[in-house]
Amino acid sequence: MGSTDVRSRRPPARPAGDGTEKELLDALSGPKMTAQELAAGSGLDVASVEELESYGLLCGRVVGGVSYYDEDALTVAQVAAGLAPYGVEARHLRLHKHAAEREAGFIEQIVLPLLKQRNPEARVRAHEIVSELTLLGQRLREVILRTTLRDQLGG
């Protein structure tokens, strides 16, 4: 093998606007925060962010070997940070995750017939129903929780 200059084997520098990692991230809808940025934005440390992810409460999107998180992940992390002073840890939040997954399955059963129609109007209606059922479910959970705690605390 002849001696080849190492510089000649390097890929040419890419001009701006040619698929850099930042541009790739900007093209993604949502995931734009690293774990460090998510931690800083929520008041958690990176270890707590990683713990939330280990319990399936956060899910990053890996781009170029780095996980990026969206606004929903920030909300989860902020709620977890708000609950932490009460001794609530990531493992305790699994009950909310499981309840949400069960509710999502229930809602899916309701809208699945619309989604099977495969027409744009049915899909729009399915999204409207999901939004309506989600809000109604939130209201119901709030009332049941408030009533249960009132009864248990004698208030």
C-alpha cells in the first residue's frame, strides 16, 4: 500500500445547509432537548431524568447517538420535580403510566371503527372523539379523586 496523506481520506467539510445535526433536529417535530437541557428545564438532575426514562415515563428520540426529548417529556419531568418534595419517586409514577395506558386502550376501542374506515373525515372525527374522551376522563378522575380524598380525610 502506498503512503496516502491522511487528509485526503477525510470526508470533505459540509457546507451550511447540507444536513448538519442541528438542521436534522430542527426538521424533527418536537424532540429538541437533550437530557441535560430537560433536567435544567424541569429542575431535576440528569440521574432523575434517566430514572424517569428507565420506568418508561420518558422516551427520547435518538439522533446521532444522543437522545432528544420533546415538550411532553418536559411536562412529565416538571410534574416529577413537583412531586419529588413529597417523597414521590419515578417508581411511584408507574401507577399513573399504567392507568393512562389502560385508558388509552379503552379510547382506542371506541375510535378504532372510525380509523378502519380509512377516509379523512373519519380520521378527523376519531381525533375529535379522542380529545373529547380525554377531557371527559380527566374531569371524571378529578371528581372521583377529590370525592375519595374528601371521604377518607373527613373533609
